[in-house]
Amino acid sequence: MPISLKDEAAIAGIGLTDFSKQSGVSELSLAVQCIKSACDDAGISPGEIDGLVTYTLDSSDEVEVARAVGAGDLSFFSQINYGGGAAVGTIAQAAMAVATGQATNVVCYRAMNGRSGKRMGQGVSGDISSSDLIHWSWYTPYGMLIPGSWIAMVANKYMHRYGVTREDLGRVAMSQRNHALRNPRAYGYGKPLTMEQYLNSKQIAEPLCIYDFCQETDGACAIMVTSAERARDLKQKPAIIRAVTQASSRGQEQMTSYYRDELISLPEMELAAKRIYDMSGLGPNDIDAACLYDAFTSEIIMQLESFGFCGAGEGKYLVREGALDIDGRLPNNTHGGLISEGYIHGMNNIAEGVRLIRCDSTSQPEKLVEHVLVSSGVGVPTGAMILGRC
């Protein structure tokens, strides 16, 4: 029995639906479409699925999905909490199930009508836990009603401390939009973004404007996880899971964590970074590209520091020198990310990490991509992983 998840499991297939603002179908239909697509991509039949992992926020129960897609008997099923923080967490659960023999082919999925149905940007609603309502009740009387306003408070403090400018945030947005221009699936396809447009746009929650926010999207994404050994015999070049972890640190709340000593760093991401580097035996210099969770542009700059690509307060310099661009030190979210492709709660970022390993991204860097870092939601209990070539 393995005592580490390093190289035990691999992503053998990915499946995505079209992304839109009005899917016209149920979330169950979206889930089935993307899972069937992931099976086709891997070259296996849906009947070989014996494990399913999704988010607690997903509306499609595993048993309904299993029956609708034609899965076999299930020996493993699980759900992960904390919205976008669940993305890599689903992969961690699947990898553990495969490595310990609980299941052979585990599909992680997220299906959501995130624009035409329940919109994440609407903020506090009735379908959240009572404990969350307690801590949010301290902030809502002051107008802090939505994720954007919660993150804006942290962004303001961080930017003031380290001299990060709105132009720096704009460079993040423009870099990802430039990637999306090559991606027919992306919301930003055919829609170039200039710094002038960015700076002249209305701020939604100071200092964040519409281009700093992720999309609201209808769509779904599925990731097929199996053993590294089996994946090598399937249809696609596998993305080996070098390391994967979940992470939540002291003082953690959901999206706020205002009781921490400081609001100028991401302790949960620093914990995730330490764990995946220790597990994989790799470090920041070994990472060739990234898919950093990008609900908001400010989170990208802070994560560059969390994962050791630069020191505290130095993320702005990496952005200014074009590190996130296609020919930069760390091409990031080469599909456009949640900001310019679509918001599938981070699962589509995982799919892009796999494409980068396969060398079939629509914005594939010229340099060989051997290792890709993928992170989950920021400001919530989260996760991170490193994918590698076999």
C-alpha cells in the first residue's frame, strides 16, 4: 500500500461541454455530457466508472449521474465543500481512492448553470451553513454582500502594503484575455482587451472592476482519474499526479478570514505549496506553467508569492515583466482561465493543466512543459497539485 500519492494516479481523460450564458438544459444533462466526453477522451466506456467525486454545491447526486451516464457499480463516491476550493480536492479524493484500491476509474465533475441558474456572484443566500451565516453577519451590514467585496478588502490591504497598482491587475486580466483569443471555447474569444478599456471600466468593488472578476458560466467539466500504470495504456498521453493536497490554515473562514493577524498573504496556499513540493520533490524552479485559481486578478499576484515564484511583495514585478504570458517564465491559465474562458468552479483550469502536459493547449508554450501547477479557490479551504509528463 502506498504511503505517498506521488506518481500513483494520473488524469487519463477530460471532458467539457460548451460554455454559455444560457445552456437551455439541466445541470444533470451537463454533468452527463461532460462525463461521457471524458470517457471518450480516455478511451473507456461509462460502464467502467466505479467512482464519482463532485462538490457539495453540485445539484446532481452521484446516483442520478451514475444511472444517467450508464456507470457500473460504484465503490467510491464523495463530495467536497467550499466552492472553488473543492476543485483540486476532488482530484485528491480520486487519487487516494485509486491508490488504495477503493476504485479503478474515478470521475471528478462539476456541472452548473452559473449564469442562467444559481449565480455565484449573488453572494449570501439561504443555502449556506448556519456557521457561515454567523461570521458573514458581521460583514453584511457594511455592504460586504458578495465575494467581490470580500476579496476587495484583502486586495486593498495587499496593494497598499506592497505598491501594487491597478495597472498590475490589468496586466493579469490582459494576459489571460490574450490567451483566450486563441481558444474558441472561451468567453473572451475574439474580444481583445486593452489597458485603456481596463482602466476606464467601472469599479464594482474598489479596486476591482468587471475585468478583475471571473465569468458567470453555464457548463460542465469532468476529469477521469485512474492509476498511472493503467493510464499509460489508454488513449491519451496521461498527466501524472506528482503531488496533490488539500489545505486549510489557522484562522480560516470562507472567503474572508478577517481575524488573521495579517491580510497580505494566503496562508492556506503557502501550506498547500509546502505539501506539494515536499511530496513531489520539486520546487518553484521546476514548474513550467501554471493554472492558478483566478476568481479575481488580485489572487493571481498573491499566489505567485505563496508558491515561491518570488518573495513577498514581488509578484507585481513578475507580472510587469510578462511572466504570465505565452513566452514568459510561467505561462498561466493559457485557456483564458476563469476570468476569460469560463467559470466552472476551477475544474476547467484542471483540464487546461492536462492539455499543457499533453501539448495540445490552444496557447501551448514553445518550451517543453514538463510540470504544471494547478491551484484551487483562494480565501477558502483549498488545494493544489502538480501534474507531470510520464
